[in-house]
Amino acid sequence: MQNQKPIILFDGVCNLCNNAVQFVIKHDPADKFMFAALQSTTGKALLEKHNLPQQGFDSFVLIQDEKVFLKSTAALKVAKQLSGPIKLLHGFIIVPSFIRNLVYIFIAKNRYKWFGKKDNCMVPTDSLKARFLN
């Protein structure tokens, strides 16, 4: 299972999160990452498998090599693996996570107010369905 593709779990009804997924797709030419909404059956099963809450959980999650990364650490580890200058953001990993996560939590708490919310999870196009876990 260690050679499995990295999985990004995201809030499927959050516009900011959906835009972040679209950004990752655009900057992941090798199709390295797989995706699942936190609200999906697969997302909930992965949260349970890794002892994370299934209700009210609103963190960006990266599962890679059976390790779980949350919040800003997850985002920075994903950025490092993308193409283009976005990978330079990984340099912020030297900032202690409790400081980075203060910014992350502030944005997460306000994401619906600032970016909006959908009634349903994002439905991938036919060309992207293979990268999304149900």
C-alpha cells in the first residue's frame, strides 16, 4: 500500500477548497494525486481508518505513504510536489506548524463567508473522474 498515489481529502462543498483542487489538477501533469471529498463515502472511510473525526472535520488532508498530514503541513507538502513556482511555498515548512496553522485556521473559519459554499460536493468532469475516489 505504500506505493499508492497520494490522496487529498478536501471539503467538497467549499468553493475555496474546490478551487484548490482545480489548481492542484492543473499543476500536477503526472496525475500524481487522487482526490476525495471529506463528505464522500471514501473520504469518511479514510478519516475513520486514520482515526480522524468524520463529523465537523474541516481540515485539508494529505495521505501519502500511509502518513497523514493536516492543515498547513498538508498544503505545503502538496505544493512541493506540483509543477511551477508554487513549489517554492514549501520553504514555509521551516515556520513552526503552530504558527502556520494559526493562519490556516483563520482562513478555514472564514472560507464559506469569503468564498462561498455549494449545496453539493463537486462533480468531476468525465476526464477527471478517474482521479476522484467515490
